[in-house]
Amino acid sequence: MNEPMNGRKRPGAPTPSKPGLPPVPPRRQTEAIEEPELVSLTPEQVAELRAMLESRRAELALAIDGRREEERTEGREVGDEMDEANTEGVTAMTSKLLERDVNLYREVERALAKMTEGTYGQCEGTGEPIGYSRLKLRPWARYSVEYQEELERAERGRGGV
């Protein structure tokens, strides 16, 4: 197993990529089975995904409006320290949830705009098609599973979360 490779590339070794980008992982034998999915979406699939995105957008709009109203009506009555701490905790949680919903709303809007432009379903990192099964689970996905994993590995390598 510890034989010298005499300058040859080890089978299964990552392929170097451009500086600053993570190495491209080697293709596995099992990927050939998954490739038929990596074709452009059919009009029926796009219509189904558009309906999912529009439904999610409506849900998020209601949630955002509700959370904003909750923030506005949150009582600022003077109470003891425990009441004040509880109110601050609820306010902080509401703000975090509102921020999350607003960010997701933007992602949904971006996906719908990409449908209009005709670029929906393409990985923003590689230009390759994103698999239908991934889009069905997360219709606002911007990257293929493989590229998303590369980004996450690179982030961990830089000491990110």
C-alpha cells in the first residue's frame, strides 16, 4: 500500500482547483447512477417548484407581518427585573426569527426571479444543473449538493461555524 507513485496521480485523489477555491472532489463510481437526474428541469417540474416557492413566499409574508406586529405591540410596561428580562428575551427571539424569515423570503424571491430569467436550477458556483430532488426539498437552493459541501468544508477549514 505504501508504494511510490512515480509521479502519477493517486486514483481518487482530489483534483486541484483555482487558488482560493476548495479542491474538486474526485468522481465516484456511484455518481454515474445519479447523473440522469442532472438534466434541465421539465416545464412541469418548474411549474411545480414555482407553486411551492409562491406558497412559501405567502407563508413567509404572513409570518413576517405577524412578527413585526408582535414587536410593535410588545408591552414596554415597567415591571420588576424578572419581567424586564423575560420581555427582553422574547424580543430578542422575535427579532432573530424575523431576521431568519426575512432572509428566507429574499432567497425565495431570488429563486422566483431566476425562474423569470431562465437560470433557475443552475448551480451558482459551477453552472451545472441542480438535481430535481434537491430543489424539491429546498426550491430556493442556489448550489448543487456537491458544491454546497465544498463551500462548507472550506468554511470549516477557515475556522467558520
